[in-house]
Amino acid sequence: MVGMPILLLIIPVLSTLAGGLLAIRFRRSLALLIALGAGLLLGAAFLDLLPEAITLGVPARLTAGNALAIALVAFLVFLTLGNGLDVLAVRWESNASARKTVGRIGGGMLIFHSLRDGMAIGLAYAASHPAGYAVAVGIAAHDLGDGMNTVLLTTGGERAGKADYGFLAADALAPLVGGLLTVWWSFSARSSVILLAVAAGFFIELATSDFLPEARRRENPRMKMLVAVFVGAAAIWAANLLIGV
């Protein structure tokens, strides 16, 4: 039975790679992919990261208000950072470079999120084998969007380079590493709450300040964009239903 969790952890690895490669392959449909990514980010923040942060906050003596406040502060900090980078980009006439800087910060956040996904699979399997299977299936569906978002964030809509493939590979391997880490170590409840809330705030900022405005600028008619946003959010909701089985 030792090999079984490894097999479960390979599922999200393949799912993340598939999502990233889809984003690279269908780059011509960038506007719809960006809108879909916005829905996935919003769904992940409101339906996944924040609820998990609030739940973990109970044993850590952090209230729901604390978790939401951390997410709000993170949102405002990253909003300020993004605006500052935009100002610098205008001066340097290198907006693409500024976007890539922010995008790679987001890629790093997604790698951490994928690490947590792998830890969730490992811990669920340790508690109950059927629970491990259910969590692995749900996270595999979830990580399809993570892989797609990693590519969208790090490339900024441009052709993928070596560094972008590196981010995708790191994001794909993160669930495997996270699952293996549960054998020796796990995040404390307090640090997990803080990191999850910060990631949620950052995802909300990316979706509302970057992804959605960019999709609206590119996509016409906009009804397709709205449908893509709803589909992205619904995908996270469906994935969470599978995880909760």
C-alpha cells in the first residue's frame, strides 16, 4: 500500500501539466482563456482558500474576521504593488516586463497552493483510503485550472519561454512534493491560515485588476467572456463537491 499514495499524487501532476499545455496550445483564444482563468481564480479564492483558512483558524484561535482581514490587507498590498509597477512600466516603457514580474509572483502563489493540494491528498489518505481517492479526484479537476493559470500568469499572453515551462513544471510537481512532505512535516494551523488568506487576497486582486479588464479589452462580444468566467468559477465549485465526497 506504500505505492498507492504516490499513484494518487501523480494524478494532479498530470492534470496540472494538461491545463498548462492547453493554455499554451490555444493561445489564439487568449481572451476566453483569461476570462476562464479569472473565474478559476475567484472560485479558488472564495470557495477554496478562504473557507479552508476560516476552518483552520478555529484551532489556531484565529477568527473568520482575522482570516478575511488578512485577505483584505493582502488584496490592498498587491493592488498597490500592481499600480506601482504600472507607473514604473509607463516610465520604462516596458509594460510587458512589469506584468511578467507580477505574473511570476502569482505563479509562485499557485505553486504553494499546489503544494498544499498534495498535502491534502496525503493527509486525507492517511485518515481514510476512500477519502484519499475522493480528494485526489477533486484536486485533479482543480489543478487543471491551476496549470492553465500558471501559464497565463507567467507568460502574460506571450509565447511561452523556458522560464514559463519551468514554472509549469514546478507547479505540476508541487502536489507530489506536498504529498510526500506529509510523511515528515506539515504547516502549523496558524501559518496555513495566514498563507491561504494571503493567497486568496492575491488571487482576487489578479482576477479583478488584471484578468477581467484584460479579457474585457480583448473579447467581443462580451457575453462569451461572462460565460467563461462563470464556467471557471463553476469548475472550482464542482471540484470542491468532489473533494467533499
